[in-house]
Amino acid sequence: MLRVSGRGGVQPSDSPASTCRGRSHRPGRVQKKVLPEAVRATHTRAEGTGRAVEVWCMDEHRLGLKPIVGKMWAERGKAPTVAVEHRYAWLYVYAFVCPQTGESQYWLVPSVDTLAFQAVLDRFARDTGAGQRREIVLVLDGAGWHCGPQLTCPEGLHPVFLPPYSPELQPAERLWALTDMPLRNCHFPALDALTERLAAQCRWLEG
């Protein structure tokens, strides 16, 4: 696993604080009731502690050696050409973003499963100071590895799960057009070359 800011490797935590289980909700209910209630409850818990309360969003995105083909500039009257070689090697971008401030974190991970998500979640909590400097309401979808019985939530993280099949409710979805930008219409000889280009883009997005 690679934390693109270069803060070190990812290791699972041995001391989780609580289970990360929950249920998805109907479209509309999340924005109108569930999320505001979660934020109010978190403010109540944080009262008198000096911790900031923030809403963050989290999602995953698969990328690999299957080409991303899109629009490009070309000389007038000439059709642009793109080298295409379909291969099936993948990696995943785990992204966290705070819509209010624009602060973000990106991780490049070889798989999506409970163990990988647990490791990333633990490091995200540590890097953001969750439970110490911040209380974070985390909006994410109801994928099995996000809310399974083996997953535990670090202290200071409070998950809110989106309804099934509702990517339009996930602000983090808007990040993928930005992460994919330097990969579009490009041919990479191996996954390592793509990873290097992608990591540079994610570092730039983090600022």
C-alpha cells in the first residue's frame, strides 16, 4: 500500500475502538435527516473537548492497464490516434475528502477488502487526529468491506452509510475525473509506470 504523501506504510491497528457497522438509508433521507442528525450528535459528543467536528467523504476507484480513452486536442483535419493495449492489471485509489475545506488524502492499494480498508482507515484516523483533535463524520457507501462484522472503527470516526446504487450522493465521486486526467489516452508498459504517474497526480491534488 502506498500513501501518496509519503508518510509511511500502512499497518492494521491492534486496538480498534468500535464496530463500523450500520445500515444504508433511502435516497433523500441521508441529506435531510441522517447526516444532519449524525453531525448534531457528534457536536454533542465533542462539546467541551476542543475537538473540531468535520464531515468527510470516502470512496474507492479502480484503475489499471485497460486504457482510458477520451477527448484530446488534435491538428485540424487530422484524426488523433491513441496506442491501445488491453491488459487486466489493477490497483485501487482510496480517497478521503472534506468538502468544506477541500482537504484530501489518497492511498494507492492493490485490493479492496476488509483488511486493506481497515489498514487505510486506521492510518487516516491517525493522520487526521481523529479522536484527539477532530471528530469526523465519514460518509461512505455500504460495500461489504466498509461495514462487515470484522471491521472496527477507530476512535473519533463516525460512519454514515449511503443508500445502495446512489453514487450521485457521494461527493468523492467527483475526484475521479481529476485522478484520471494524466492517465487518459496514455499507454503504460507496466502497472508500476501507471502507479508512478497516478501518485504524482494525487500528491498534486493533496496540495
